Amino acid sequence: MLLVLLAHGILALLAPALVDRLGRRAFWVLALGPAGAAAYALSQTSAVYAGETPTERLEWIPALGLAVDLRLDSLSWLMLLIVGAVGTLVLLYCSSYFAKDARGLGRFGGFLVAFAGSMAGLVTADDMLLLFVFWELTTVFSYLLIGHYADRTSSRRAAMQALVVTTAGGLAMLVGVVILGVAADTWSVSAVIADPPTGPAVTVAVVCLLAGAATKSALVPTHFWLPAAMAAPTPVSAYLHAAAMVKAGIYLVARFAPAFSDLTAWRTVVLVLGGTTLLLGGYRALKQHDLKLVLAFGTVSQLGLLTLLLGYGTRATALAGLALLGAHAMFKASLFLVVGVVDAATGTRDLRKLAGVGRRLPVTALAATLATASMIGLPPFAGYVAKEAALVAWEHDGDVLGRVMTVVVAVGSALTVAYGLRFLWGAFKPRLPASAGLPEREVATAHGAAPGTTPTTTPPAAAPEVAPGTIHPQPFWMVAPPLVLAVLGLVVALVPQVGQELLAPYANTYPAGDPGHLALWEGFTPALAITVAVFLAGGLAFWQRARIERLQESLWSPDGADVLYRRFMRKLDRLASDVTAGTQRGSLPFYLGVILVTLAVGPGLALAFGLVGNPGGLPVAADAVGRDGVLHLGPFALVPWDRPAQLVIVAVVVLAAILTARARRRLKAVILAGVAGYGNAALFLLHGAPDLALTQVLCETLTLVVMVLVLRRLPPYFSDRPLAASRWVRLAIGVMTGLVVMAFVAAAPLIRVHVPVSVDFPVEAETFGGGHNIVNVTLVDIRAWDTVGEISVLLVAATGVASLVFLRQRSGDVLRLDRAANPQAVQPGDSAAAQPARQGRWLLAGPTLDPGQRSMLFEVLTRVIFYPMILFALFLLFSGHNAPGGGFAAGLVAGLALTVRYLAGGRFELGEAAPVHPGLVLGTGLFLSAGVGLVALLAGQEALESTILDLHVPLIGDVHLVTSLFFDVGVFLVVIGLVIDILRTFGAELDRQAEPFAWSIGQRRRVEVRQGGDGA
């Protein structure tokens, strides 16, 4: 089973490439995925026949007890066979259905195979969380498939509608899964079914599960999304909406019915929703004129019947339900594929405009006839066997509820006969009647007149049939799949005993009722009389279809569920807009203030009441400062300072923070915030953490530079108004937040109940990491996965920042000097004396700057410190395992060196200093860091596990090498790439945007000529 799922995933990924290479023939290759699922199901037939349940298990997250548990019983076997067999035929059908030059076939094929794999995983999953994962995957892929024609409004609307409805049901289902798993103390589906939990919470969970099933299987009142989904391509309708996706909800009902069908809430929901859906779907199908809509509402009706049978709770109805489940997949998928053939051959699906199709497409007409016969329950087809078994089951039930169900199913079956005959006659009638029930406008169109006009002559009593030349025969792979499915509906009905023996193991898991049986002939029974009455009533309804349509039009009917859905969504959109307008005011200080106040008022008060246990207010001082210098405040024993220098630094930080909150100038606020940051670095140093101090200083310095670059495009003041009151509000929020955070820091050690893992870090750092710098070894070895996540966030942040700043499409070009952009570069024909002078310039891009922006002192200083900074960065990189430093600090130093180079020479100088695209540096760094973990796995170790190598190198001596150095090099490159990207966006790109449009290279040259440069 695992290999089957893996094959689907691989084929889905390869689909675009296969379509590019093979065209429509790629669908033959893609069909191997579902074919493999069907072949696997068939290979396990003997095991299922014997009542066995093959299982497979793959550990997923062992620490959480999560695993990929797959299990195949008779229910899963039937569903996997349906998903695989129908999926194979639908994919073969796609190879001829789409035009050769159709767009998006690779994407479509990949989504369809991925959906098939998701359904295969859903029906075989024995873990409730895994089942939910596959459940949501089917939702996502169905959304993508329904919306395949993205340029059509109807397709996009239908896809979104299906996504919203099924996702809402999926969320309800998730609640039920969680409650059920907690109540049963297991996530195993089979374990829950074998020993179902009880209690009010379980009842709530069961209702939530049924809500998910109802939305997925389009039961009332969420049935409206299924007819709307007919905007999808016909293969999607045949697979998702007849054989696979809509069966997921039915499968969920069937899976949990043996355990919970005796609950009153279960039976009430199942009977009400199933019966209402059965009748409403059949009623709505009688007045549809689009062949796909007739089948769509018929599918809704049949899904209601399946819900009744499988959720009723007896063995006999469960057996009949499984038989109908298989029969429905065959006849309804076949009919949808037939509609695709008719539509492609005639260009219309309107049953009022079709005539003479059967003579031109006899094989398609045969397939439609066989499938329709099975759908309406005509013997000897599979649909008849299943419905007869259902009527017999309720007849034997004998109670009032059984009689009510018999009447409901009989009425629903009569409606099925009526709309089944309506479909078959509408698609393949020999001649088009005069008017055929068309409105005047459509009568004109049907007889050749332009829309909106009347025909010039009175139409004859019997309109001529469609011209033979306008009905085009279709390819083999469009005709064969529906015929195969229709014939299968006849073949399986001829051996009902085989089906009964295969499906009985599942039906016997129900706790009550007669075992039931499947048979072609039950004798002269009340069920047979009901069947005859059903055919008579359905035939009469079809004969009087025109009158019934007019009657339906004349009857008052409430607004449909689709109308109510659209109204609800419009009101929800307006509510969202009103809420957004009231809360999203466009003021970042307001947003931050709300967040901080919420932090202080919510968790802050909870912390105060919870720790102190003093409901009257905040903790009060029990003692003054004791003789030991410790401040006792409620449960806290706080040491004010270890040395007086800390008090001085804290005073500076507090003063800087207060002045920052009161500042009106942006530059002043940035500098004061930097002072607070440097103060924190000093505190780290005084507490014996030089690594943290070094990193804090470097981060603060780089942040200051970036903020200064950004401030070039912002107003100098936060506001043009004096707003003194707002500064006091900001100050109050800051003080309150600081006190709450300080309380959290002080309270954190008090609530610890286990020994912290960090107590072993000193020994682990030396033993496993091979280093003495605990901070660095923790980053690159002990907590390396955390670091991988952090540098991934850095990469994403760099991409996001660049996307916000660039006003044009980003390219891989690096702004470097060339002869056009650098007038001081050596030009052909220059004298030998002039060339050395120009080649001797170290900052080559300096002359490209406005003379008023150049600083010779800064350029000389840059020349002095650039290479020493790079060497210092390398020193920090290689020494960080045992001394303060590491890849992060080294990357910041190198980034600051590049920043200095940019500030001195401008954006062209940045290109000369770092002539590489930042994305390449970022990607290489992330790949190198993650690659270390892969190498460790290949060596048989744990992911990201370090290897220590002690070597003796001639002329150098003993070398202590740890493989985590390469991980650190990756971090180093990621930080450098981030800095380069920031300099390109906030520096070079803002420089480019600020330049006047008319500024050109020639004008730069004229400036230098006026200054008497060598270019003169």
C-alpha cells in the first residue's frame, strides 16, 4: 500500500514533464498510478474473501506516537478498487478528451493523479489523524481540479464554493477526530471501532464527524456545491463527483457506523439528512435541461440513499449499501463520460436540442442505455440487485421506522426512474419535437434562427433531426471507458453471491439485524411489488414530464441553499470589511500598542493572580531589602545587581528607552534605540557571555545601518503635529510591558518541574560536539535543527524584504562597473601614463558618485579596514567552536565590511565587492547546512550529528576538525547573503529609485569633465 501511494506521488510530480514530452499520451503513463491501486486491491481479494486485514506501518513521528498506519478490510478493499479502476479509465479517457493544444494538461494530470493517491490513502488509513490529512488533501486537489478552467468565472466560483463548504466540514470533522481520539485514548480507527468510547463528548464528536461527511458527500443543506462543480471538465465530474470524492463522506459514515449507529444522535442525523437529500435531489433532477446537471442532482439523490443504507445500522442495509456503492460508481461514472462524448460530438449538453445522436454514436448510446438501466434499478443490473436488497432488508425490519424508510426509498427510486429515462431520452431521442418545451428564444435558436429573433417560417410539427455532419464520431479512448464501466455493471450483477461473500465481512461488523443477502431473484415478494410500482410511477412521471416541469415552475419554492450561501458569503465579506476598517487603521504604532496592552492586561494579570494567590491585587513587599541585599517581593527573591556597573548600564538603557518613546525625529529614535541595544550587550558581557555580547553589538550595528538607509525615504518626523499626549501613552505602555516581561522572566524558574536539559550542555558540547564554546556548539550541533529553521526564516525574510522594495521585476543581474557605467575605467587609446593612474584606484566606483556625496576620509578608512574585517570574520568563523565567535557573528562582521564598502563607493562598489547574486549565496548556505545532516545520515549517524577528526598536517601540526564547521560555514553564507540582499534593496535599489530619470552616464562624464578629471 505504501508503494501504491508513493507511485501516485512520483507520477503526480512527473506529470508536467511527461505531458511536455508525450503530449496527451502522457495520460496513459499517469494511468499506471490508479491501475497499480486497482491491481493491489485485486491481489488482496483472496485475503479479503477470507476475512483477513492486511496492514502496513511506517513510523512518522515516534515521539508523538504518530505513524502511517494502513489497513485493508472489505470496505477499504472495495473503495480502493473503485478509486483505482475508475481512475484508470478516466485517465485513459483524458488522453482523447482534451485537445492536443490544450493548456495546463501537465498541471491537470498531476492534480488528478495526486487526488487519486489522496483517495487511496484516505480509504486505507487506520490512523484518524492520517485519515484527516488525506481528507484535506482531497479537498485541496478537488479545488484545483474544479477550477481547471481558471479563465472562466463559473469555474472559479464553483471551485471556491466547493473549497469553502468542504473545508468548513473538514474543520468540524477535525474537532470530532480530536475528541474521539482523546476519549478513546488512541488514534487507531480499528481500535475505536472495536471498542467505541461513550459519553456526551463522544456524541458531540460523532455529530462533528457526520458534519464533515455531509459536506463532503453533498448532503442537504450543503448539496448545492456539487451541481455547481459541473463547471469542471467532464473527467473531473466522472471521477470526483461520481466515484471518488463524494464517496469520501459515504466512506466515513460506513467506517464509523458499526460503532456509533446505535446512538440516537447518529441515527437522527443520518435519517433526516439522507432521506431529505434522496428526495430533494431526485425532485431537482426532473427539471434540469443540462445533461450534466441531471446527473449531478441524481448523484445528490443517490448519495442520500447511500447514507441511509450505510448509516442505518443493520447488517442487511449495510450489505445493500456496499453493493449500491460499487454499482453507483460504475453507472454514474459511465454516464458522466457519456455526456463528455455527446458534448464533444454535438457541441451542446442541452437535452432539448439533441436528436439523432444514437444513430451516429451507437456504442455511446449502448453504454448510456446499460448504465441508465443499472441506475434506475432494472434487472439484471447491479443497481437492481442493490436496491432490491435494501427493500428486502427494510421489509424484514418490520418496525415503523423500517416502513417509513421503505416508502422514502420507493419514492426516491421512482424519481430516479423518471430522471434516468429523461436523461436517456433527452440525449439519444431519434427526432427533435416541434418546440420540445423550449422557450421562444431557444426554439428560434434550435431551428437555425439567430438568438433573440423569430424564425422566418413556422417550424414543422416535427423538427428535422440534427444533421449527420454535425455529429462527429469520437476516438476510441473516449468511447471505450464508459462502455467498460456500463458492461461491468451487468457482469457483477450476474454473480451476486461472489459480491455478497466479499462484502459480508464488513456488513457483519454491524451489531444488529439480519445478515442480508444479494440475489437477482427474490421470488414474488412485497419488495418485488414495490419495485414494479416504482417503475410504473417513474414511467408515468417521465411520460408526463412536460406537465411536471410546468407544475414545478408554478409551485412556490423557498430560496435555494446556493442562494442562501451567496447571501451569507456577501454578508460575511461586509462584516470582515467593517471589522478590518475598524481595527486595521494603517497605524503600526496602534497595532503594536494593542498587542502590548493585551500582553500586559491578559497574561500579566493572570501571572500576578496565579503566582501570588492574592486576589486583592498585585504582590506587595513582605520585607524590605534584606541584610543579604536581596529584594523580597511576594514569592520573588530578586538580586538587584551583582556589581555597581550593572546599575549604571541599566540606568543608561532605561534613559535611552524613555527618550526613544518621547522622540519625534526618526533618526533620534533609531540612535537612542541603538544605545539601548549596546547597553544590553554590555550587560551580557558583565554576566560572562562574550558570545552574546559580540552578536548583540554586531546585530545592533547592522540594524542601525539598515535603519539609516531606510530613513532616506521616510519623513524626518514621526508626525507633523506635536502630539505630546501620545508620547506619554507610548511611555506608559513601554513601562507596563517592561514590568510584565520582567515578572515573566522572574517567574519562569519558579514553575519549572523538571531538570533543564541545558545542565548537560557543557559535557555534551565537549564530548559530542568537540568544542568548548557551549553557545556555538549548541547552535551547530546540540540544537542544530533549530538553527536550520532560523536560517530558513532568514532566507524567507530576505526574499520578502526584497519583494516589498523592488518596483520592477527582480533579475539576477549584479550592478557592476563596465566601460559605459564607469568613465574612469581604462578606455582603448588611453595613454600609457593615464592607465596606471586609473588602474590604481582602489574604490573603482567612487567617481560614479555625486562629488558632494564623496568623503575622501571615509574612502581611505574603508581601504584600511575592509580586508582586516574580512580576516577577522574568518577568524571568528574558524575559532568559534572553542572561543567567542561562530558563523553567525562572522557573517555579521563580513556583512558590515560589505556595508562599509557600499557606503563609501555606492551601489556599483557593492557589485564590485560582492559580484554574486544574493539568492545564490543564501541558497548555497542553506544547502550546505542541511547537506551536513544528509551526509551524517549517509554515514549511518543521526541527522546533523557531528564527526570529530584529529589530524596531523605537515608544517601545520595537529588539527582538530569537527564536521559541524561546514554547518557553521552554511550559517556564515546565509548571513552574508541576507546582508547583500538588504544592501541591494534598501541601498542600491533605493539609490536607483531616487536618481532622476534623466541622469545618464554621459551626464556623469560631463560632471567629471567640469571637475578636471582624467576623463577630460
